[in-house]
Amino acid sequence: MKVAEIRNMTTEQLEAKLKELKDELFRLRFQNAIRQLDNPHKISDVKKDIARVMTVLQEKNA
């Protein structure tokens, strides 16, 4: 997910996206724990997306 896409979202959309990404991270970690995750790099990609969304939310709230 690109920062330009994130910056065009409203605060409500960003909060929804953040919840969705956190749910996805939970599922990926669970799959990794039971050795069903095919691409372990997906976890770090989702964590970076979460950080991007949180950064833009902080900028909008400031």
C-alpha cells in the first residue's frame, strides 16, 4: 500500500483500514505459528502498512 493512497483516505477510512490490517496480522501470526504460512515476509509487509496508516492518522490528528 502506497503512502499517497493512504493520505487520500478520510480519518474513518484510515481507522477501518487499521483495524483490518491488525486483524490480518493476527491471522498471519497464527498461520505462522502452526506452520501454514507460505510467505513469512507478508508479516513484515503488513506491519509496515500498519505503521504507515498510524503515521498518517497522527498527522491528521495533529
